[in-house]
Amino acid sequence: MSNDTEFKEVFNGWYFLGVLVVLLALPLMHILAGWYVFFFSN
């Protein structure tokens, strides 16, 4: 049972980190895409 709970804790930790990375990456991707279009459209 201890291994099962540890697995769940690790999974929840990685899931939480994944959500943070996605939330941080989405606006950054929009900014990078905006700069990319801005530079290559001129």
C-alpha cells in the first residue's frame, strides 16, 4: 500500500508541474509566435 500511495503522490506532483508548465508555456508561445510573424512580415 505504501508503494501505491507514493506512486499517487509522485503522479500528482508531476501532474501539477505539467499544468504549471502548460500555463506558463501557452502565453510564451503566443508571444514567440507574435514576434515571429512580426519579424518575417516586414
